[in-house]
Amino acid sequence: MKSMLTALLAGLVFGLGLILSGMANPAKVLGFLDLAGAWDPSLAFVMAGAIAIGLVAFTTARGRARSLLGEPMRMPTATRIDRRLVGGSILFGIGWGIAGFCPGPALVALGMGEAKAMVFVAAMLAGMGLHALLERRTAAAPAAT
């Protein structure tokens, strides 16, 4: 129960940060991505702040065996850059550039009742479902010899 309340609090703080920073506003995000037009650099400061906080948090967490709530630390272990990672990054960037949303801000905007967010989240869920289906089929396929 304690971890669920902590997760809820973290999600609320994250969502509030997305709203206050403008990350949940597609027009602001598209202004940031428009390097050749009326570029709005303000989100670069938001991202730099997030990277700095993340760097401190991950550096601190790497030296711990347990979280502050007593749970075992589960840090990412993947280090390889492969075709799937690059392809997923490209798809993410294309979606972000077209819609002005990435998943976190889209969920915040959905909670605020933004119609564009409803379409984006529906498409995101459809893509996640398609990915899960393809992964199951790949795992079930016999290995080629």
C-alpha cells in the first residue's frame, strides 16, 4: 500500500511538472521542435533540468541495493544499441513531431480532456497492442535453421 501511494504521489508530481513546464501543450512542444521556424527554446531548459536530476538520482541509486521504501533496486541492464532501439526511437520522434505529444504528457492532456490527446492515446494503445501481438508471434515462431 505504501508503494502504491508513493507511486501515486510521484505520478501527480510528474503530471503537475509536465503541465507547469508546458510539455502537455502540443503547440509549445511543436514550437520547440521547429528549429527552422519560430523556435521556442524554453523546453530545452526543462529537459536539461530533468537530465541533471536524473543523473543525480541514477548515480545515487546505482550504489544502493534497496530503494528508499525498502524494495530491491531494479536498474536497467541493457547497454546495446540495436536496430530495434534505433527504429523505436525514430518512430517515437516521428510521433512526437506529428502530434506534439509523447506518452507521459499525452496522458496528462487526456486527463485535462484534450481531444487531440484522446486520439493520440488511442493510437498509442493500438500500437502497443500491435507490438505485443507481433512479439508473441515472433516468440512462438520456430527458429530458422
